[in-house]
Amino acid sequence: MVEDPAGWNRQAWDAQVARGNRWTRPVDAAAIAAARRREWSVVLTPKQPVPRDWFPPLAGLPVLCLAASGGQQAPLLAAAGGVVTVHDLSPAQLAQDRLVAQREGLALRLEEGDMRDLSRYPDASFGLVFHPCSNSFIPDPAPVWREAFRVLRPGGVLLAGITQPVRFLFDEKALERGELIARHSLPYSDFVHLTEAERAELKAADEPWCFGHTLEQQLGGQLEAGFVLTALFEDRGEQQALDSRIACFLATRAVKPG
Ligand SMILES: C[S@@+](CC[C@H](N)C(=O)[O-])C[C@H]1O[C@@H](n2cnc3c(N)ncnc32)[C@H](O)[C@@H]1O
């Protein structure tokens, strides 16, 4: 069965908030106070902070945090001077940003929607699109790159987190036991590569549907949309069997030519 993942993933991310998933926990008041003093860092990938020189000057900059809610990066970028819009599918994730904004007196525009459809934003309306590792929740990242390009103004910057294709090759249960059993192929889809019983198990655990993309879809897709890639770094996550051997995440910086 192949279905569009957005309906279930919205519900699943709401449930992840209730479960206290790491990517749903809002920053504290001390982090916001530090960001107001221009002492801040944010991640696109599990651990490594994005270099500060990847960011355009934030003061007054219109920033789109794309599929990036959870009360983490958006309020920090707002406290550091950005004029921030958060666009995300999950009302509960957006509520985490609202919570920080209200607690800290920050202005955040919260928009519930799919990352593939940014039609509510005019062309060239942002100077920065900040998109952490979240396109593994959609079957094809191409619309995200195209829409990010359209809504950025010339000279605008796209910062993206990407899950490396290798993360999707192995049997997940075996990985948890520390064994590498190559099982899948790329592009990966929970709908295509898992059994119905495995999908039922994931659904019972409120896990969102996942998709693994090729580097052609991820990096080639950005270039195809018109971006110029200017920098990247690799980062590692918590999957010991894999992350001890290869960095499973990439962060990229791309610019819309001016
Ligand atoms: C891993 S969390 C990312 C947020 C986090 N602040 C971070 O640093 O990575 C993934 C986010 O993607 C959102 N998401 C999943 N599918 C989406 C879609 N189709 N459109 C928009 N957002 C989506 C989820 O609601 C969730 O907030």
C-alpha cells in the first residue's frame, strides 16, 4: 500500500511531542537569554552546531524555519534578531514554538502546513530557509528544494540537514542489536521495503513514515532547483553500529544566485 505520508505523520509527530522525543523539547530561558546576547548555536543534524559564518546577518532578516518546529531553532533565531516564520505539519510541534515565544516575549509566525507546499509565501520573501533533517518524512525532496528556491530572495541562503542514504540500507532491528545486515535499497520507503507487520508495529509505536533519498535527490535536487552549494559538513548520530563507521548525516549551505 502506498499512501501520502502527511496525514499519518502529522498525527505521529503530535504523539512524539507527548512522548518527549528529543526533537520536540523546547529550549530553556537561559538559551534564549544567551541568544539575545548573540551567543547561540543551532543544529541541522544531530550534534554538530552549524558554523556561525554560514548564516547571513540575522538582524531583521526574514527567516523560514521549514519542517523545523519543536521550540528549538526558531525561537533561538528569533532571539538572535531574525524575523522568523515556522512552517510545520504538526500542531503539537508548533505549540512547542508557541510556548517558548509566549514565555520569552518573542514574535514568531507559526504556520501549519506541508513542507512541499509553500504557496502561501510570495516569491523572494525570505533571506534564509533553515531546514533541518526532516525531508526523510516525505517521499521526494524535489518540491522542497524548488519551493525553497522560489521563496528565497536572490542572495538568500538555504541551510539543510540531510540523512545520508546509507542510514536506510540496513535492517533496523538488527542495527539495534549492533549487526549490519544489508536489506534495503535506495530510494527507500517504509511503504515499499517493510512488511505490513513491520509497518503495523511502527504505527503502534506512533513512529512517522520514513523515506531515504539518494544523494542525487538531495544534493543534485538543490542544484537542479538553481542553488549553488557553498559548504557542507558531515555529522554522526546515535546509531552506534552505523555512526561509529560512517557519518550518517550531512549539513549543506546553498545560495540562490543574486
Ligand atoms: C526531526 S523533527 C525536526 C524539528 C527539529 N527542531 C530539528 O531540529 O530537527 C521533524 C519535523 O518535520 C515535521 N514534518 C514531518 N513531515 C512534514 C511535512 N510533510 N511537512 C512539514 N513538516 C513535516 C514534523 O512535524 C517535525 O516537526
